Amino acid sequence: MRCVIARFPFDLVKSEVEHMMKGVAPEPAVGACVAIGRRTYPVKQVGQVITRQDRRDFTADEVTRALTRLGFTCHSVPAEPAGPLPGSLL
């Protein structure tokens, strides 16, 4: 399937994306994530692997759209707060 990421066209196939991500250790899941096999990867990490571009060159939305069209399940993982919010009661 032809997808445009960072203004560059890519012909992506679900099985090829799965193959590219095989053996890649997932980074901590924060923000937009995608389930590939039994692992959950940040979409920016997957975008970097499949496009071989710097993560600053594309948005998470571009990669999320492409991966969703390929049939992957994408979701958001909220960032956990580092500690209690200022002024909150414990």
C-alpha cells in the first residue's frame, strides 16, 4: 500500500513492517503506540525503522495513519505523572 510519510511515498506491506520490526526492542510506550505481534512500539520508533528517516522529519499522526491503513492497531498511552501535582492533597 502506498503511504506518504514526511512528503516521501513508501510502498508498505504489513508483513514487511512486521519483518523489519522483528528483533527490534521496543522503547517505553508513551503517547501514540502500535501493536506489532505481541509487542507495543511507539509509532515514532516504527516510523524511524520503516522509513530510515530521523524522527523529527515526520509526525506521529502520519505514521499512525499509515499503520492503521495497513491493519495494525494503534492507540494512545498517556504519560504517567512524575509525582503528585503541585497543590494536590495526598
